[in-house]
Amino acid sequence: MKALVYAAPEKVEIRDVPPPAPRAGAVKVRMRYCGICGSDIGIFAGKHPRAKAPLILGHEFVGVVEAMGEGTKGRFAKGDRVVAYPLLSCGECLPCRTGSPHVCKTLRLIGIDVDGGIAEHAWIDEDVLFKVPDTVSDRVASLIEPLAVIVRSMHQANFKLLDSAVITGAGPIGVLTALVAKHSGASRVVISDIDEARLGLCREMGFEAVNVKQESIVDYVARTTGGDGMDVVFECSGVESAALEMTKLCRIGGMICMTGIHKAPHAVDLRDLNFKEQTIVGSRVYTKREFEMSVGYAAQLSAELEKIVTQVVPLSKSEGIFAMIADPAVNTVKVLVDCEN
């Protein structure tokens, strides 16, 4: 079968690989679409600490059930469309033993630690699959995994009706955060970035969008809130400047949620945390329940989620997908691989 394989730093290849063997308790899934995630970009760059070549990429996939392995429980029928909760937990460490396997001390993921979904087929354990509602398109279904990241982040931030939100970073996670905040009843949604094309999409979706090449996000928030700041800050960029600015954006007694992953230690103004009594909270992936919730939630957000998908690349032409994403002239937000072409 054909698959997109991470072969070496800055090198991916479309390869003919042996089809995966049937496994007890698993379901054979014919892949339709798989999203490209920031972690995939890190793998391609050779900077992911766990991903080892050769590796079939992809953990944001939707597919169709083709066959059931021995020992399956009959939860699915041939032709069902499914998405997968891709986390692999050890079941033995303290987080796993105390009900938080999503932050397992040795957490692994499909498509990072084991072969993933940018391929024609895969065998996936039945107990991590969820059926996609009929009203959700394949393209939207491929966004369920990153949507679950945002659901977790909202829960961690204790986001409430009529809270104001500022999101730093208008990548896929930032745009999804802004969308969910709006859908959750935010009184204001402000989002910042340096990419004018992405900010244009944000404006079309009804968000206040600030190009930080032209205006300081700190100045904008101070000016539009009378110096008070915003209720909740979602840091989605992972960049050094945002880490230093986030306490300036947050009101006294407000919440800062670390939604994006910082790949290196960055300075934070801890004086603000003290004097403004702010709360800062981390957020990592999602629980299985939150993933399940996101399957149904995608149906409610379907029309706007469609707008976030900006490019679809056939599997047969996907060797250049990371170069395309890195090209500022292409204006990508969320890129999918069409695994059937």
C-alpha cells in the first residue's frame, strides 16, 4: 500500500509498504483524510524527541471500516466512518493509575511513536474508535482530533459565558480556539498573528484580528479594555514574545491557558502573576471523554470548521507538503492529505 513515510530529517517519501497485518481486537480502516499537525512539522524537521524514521505520519485521520479482527465486540459495521483517539498510555504510572492517562509519564501517540494514518489502510484498536455522525463531512471529521485539544483547553481554563478571550497565534489551534470561544458565548474574541492571510480568515469568522507586525497586541488590548485586560488568555503560538506578553494581556484575577506547546524555556513575567493574582494553567492533548465529546461537537461547528481547511493534497503528491506549508506565499491554515488519491 502507499504511505507517506518520514525517512530522515527534512525528508518524507511516498513508499509502497507492506499492508499492516490484522490484529486481534482491531479494526481495518481505509483512510480518507489525515490532517497535518504542528507535531508532524516538528517530526519532518527532525526535532521531535521520540519520532524515529522510518515512520508513517499522521494522527488526525478519518476513515471507513473495512473489516473486523478477531475478538472485536461488534461496535462497528463495514462502511462506518470512524476517527481514532490516538493516545497510547502505559496504564501503570501515577497519572494512569489515578484517572489521567492522557498525561501518562510515557505517553505515546499513533503517528509519532507508531505508524499513523497517512496511508491507504491501518488496523486500529476497536476501543479507541468513534463513529462519525452522518452530518459531519470527511474534511470536518479530520479536524475532530485538534478540536478535542481545544475542548480540553476550555475546560482547563474554566471558560465561562461572556468571558472575553485573547488568543495569541492564528495557526490551526489558535483559529479553532477562537471559534470554540465564540461558540461558547465569549463576549469578545481577539486573535493575533503576523500572517495577514490567516488574520483575514479570522476577520471573516467574526474575530477581532491584530497583526502584531503593525500593532502591539498588548497596546491593542489595553486600548480596547480601558487598561483592564482580558478575562482569559489562550497562548497558542509557542513563541518567546507571547510568553512574555501574556501576563500583560490578562486582567487582574484572570486566567492564562497554555494551549500551544513551547519547545524551549521562555521568560514569563512572574511579577504580574503575583501582583495581579493571575492563574496560569497547562493543557495537554485531551481525555478520551473530551475526544468523544468533540465528535458530536464537530457537527455543531461544521460550517465554520470547513473554512479552516485551506488545502487538500493527494497522497500521491504529498512528498512536497511540508515545503508547501513552509511557503508564506501559499497561505495555509489547515492542510489535509487525501489518502484515497
